Amino acid sequence: MKRRDFIQQASAGTALVTLGGLGLQSFTTASKSKKITILHTNDVHSHIDPFGPEDGRNANKGGVARRASLIESIRQKNPNTLLLDAGDIFQGTPYFNYYGGELEFKLMSKLKYDAATIGNHDFDNGIDGLYAQLEHAKFQFVSANYDFSNTIMDTHTKPYKVFQKDNIKIGVFGLGIELNGLVDPSMFKETKYLDPVETAQDMSRILKTEEHCDLVICLSHLGYNYKKDPNKISDLKLAAATKDIHLIIGGHTHTFLSKPTIVKNIEEKNMLVNQVGCYGINLGKIDFHFDSSKNISANGTSIIV
């Protein structure tokens, strides 16, 4: 790694934070610990190519090929890695207008994404247009608070998916934003919106007590925070109102965070909220460390692509 890149990544990373109110003294020797790496994107909006040298503050950033190289190098260092996306995969460049999402899903499949949730712009060709492209997605869509039972998308998403890496069980569930008032009803048809806080509590309970997950992650397209609309549910509000979630990976508000936000949940225990802006400019990277008793600590950063 180039010295400049190392300094950039190191300065953006969080200090080691313990999750669930556990103390650092629970961590003994490094040889007994396990590391799970979570890589994530959000609001890529069909940006396949990197920005050009004339594109202002985004000049020479992004691009699927560069992201692929970065992801591969991280996976080589730690095979126990998951790659996730928090929605708004579609809309933003002529690639979507021409191919309707086929290219985005094919490329994400080649990058070996493990799971993604659905954003409001993923309905921009209608729910039928979204369904038509699913055959090109070789990864799981998770959506717990969109009830698709009366639509063509019925059975084509799951509320959650459980992964296992190095005997660590990782539960990932998805939440979407209220579509009514944001998307024309003709685009999402009879999709029903369920309360995200109630849904999140139900999902975290299932993943902890029934699936016995060691790590619970929410893929959210609710938005990071709404200062001008305090009644609107956001990732920060969701974090404070729930428990047993270790990480919320967010989208929708295009919020650039250099490192995850540490939030106290409803039990006053630490958890993380992260979002990496938009357009594939950044790749989120969070390392979770498990000691021999599966106590957890984490540190994270946002890597410029």
C-alpha cells in the first residue's frame, strides 16, 4: 500500500470501540480472536465509470473496475468478508436508461456482492422493471418492511439472510423508506410499507434468539438523519430505538461519513451507523473482532475509490 493511501485510511478509521457494552479487558491474545470484515456501498446510482479529471471534487474517483480491485485486495487479506449494498442501485447515468438495470446487477454479481436492500430509485422502471432484472442478480435482496405479497416481487426477496464466516453467524436484514409521497404509486403498486422500528425489533429478535447470530446488521435505505424533520424515522433514530443490532449500513441521504457513528441503543449499549455518500466514490470497511467468548469490538473507515 502506498504511504499516502495508508495515512488516508488510518486517519479516517475509528478507534477500537466495544459493542454491546463490553469492556476491552475481555480481549486477550490476538491469536484467539477472529475478524469479520464488512464492505459496503450505497446509492451507487448506475455509476459504472469513474468520474473524469474535469469532474470537480469527484475528479478521478469511483468506477466499478477500481472498486473490484480494492475489494479483491481486501478479500485476499481476510477471506471472512461480506460485501453489502444499501439500495438505490438504479438511476443516474445513461447505463440505466439504456439497459434498465441489467448491467448494474451483472457487475455487482461479478464483484460477488452477498446481499443488498431496495431503495426508492430501484422502482424507477416500476416494480415490473425491477423484477425483470432479478435474473441478473446473483446475490440476495433482503427487505423486511416492504410487503410484496400482492405484487410480482412476492417471494423474490427475503426479510433477512444468515451468513457464516469462520464459525461466526452474521444476520443481515433490510429496511426501505416510505415509498408513498416519494415514488408514484403506479411504480410500486400494491407494495405495503411496514413500520421500520417495529420491523427492526422483530428482525433483531429473530436473528439473535432464533437464528443465534453473533453479529446483526441492518441494511437501511431510511436515511442517516433529518434535522429539519425530527419526526421522520432515520438511521440514528432507529439505532436509538432498538437493541441487538450491531451495525446499520445506511443509504438514501447521500451522507459522507469518514468513519462510523457510535450510537447508544435503547439499552445504552454501543452500536454503529455508517454511510459512504454516493456514486461509488467510497467503499465502507468495518472490521469486527471477536474474542474467544465472542465479545465484539469494531473499527471502521471510509476508503476513497
